[in-house]
Amino acid sequence: MSIGCWGFTPTEALESSTDGVVASAVTASSRLGFGSEAVRPLQGEGSAHVAALAGMIALAVLGGILVARNRYEEPPSFANQSDHPREEFVTDRERIRQLLSENGGRMKQSNIVDSVDWSKAKVSRLLADLEEDDQITKLRLGRENLVCLPGYEPTASKSPEQANDD
């Protein structure tokens, strides 16, 4: 099907354009009888490449600004950390002995569990190990255990022989 006033068919227009928009615009304008000049594509040749290049440049500039800001920004103050005494590495067994000494040499086992972030089972295992090594004494008080450092046991809990030795 040939359109006399333009001298090319819609198929030729489709082949010559990179976008189907031009072909549909030519077909629509030929039906409506618009002028004899060819419809131009919405984008100029190579403008998509220019837009992509501009976008990449903008991203590179933004990335450079962020890197420079992070590099030259004032680092976190390490002086504040020196104001607070650093906690030294303390084993779990030492932590329990330290906790007992801070509380007068004796504590209920349930209070020890509440003071640390360990499970009841872990505290019980640690206390059993410490008692086995004679570093603490566990005394049964009803349904609870009283945990004592050596020398801090209540006098009523000692046998008469131990009481005479002190």
C-alpha cells in the first residue's frame, strides 16, 4: 500500500526507524491526511547515549563526594574510651568469685543467676565445678542454695570441729 504524497510505504518507514513510534505516527498521520513532512523521532540520534553518560558522571561525582566526606569526617573519639576503665577479660569462674566478693562473700544461687546473663544450668555447672575445686561452698537452705566463698560461711553451718579451728 503506497502513499502517494510521501513516496514511501509504512513498512519502509518502520524499517528506517529504530522505534515503532515513528511508524505508527506515520500511519496515523497518513490516515488523517496531515502534511507531507516526515515525522521525527522523539529522541535525537545519540541522545540516549548522552543521557546515560551524564547519569554515569553524576553518579561518579556523588560517589566521590561520599567517599571524601567519609574520609575527612572526624573519626569517632577514642578519648572517651580511655575515660572509662576497660573491662579486662574475666573467665566465668572468676566472674562468679568476683560477684560473691562484691556481695559480702555469700549470695543465694538465684541471685547469682539474676546478676549474670547465663542460664540456670550454666550457673549450676560452674558452681559445681567451683565447689569441687574447694573455691566455694554451697549450702542448702530449704529449696535454695547459699553460695559462699571460703571463710564466709555462716558459723552455724560449720561442724563443731571447724568452728573450733577458727
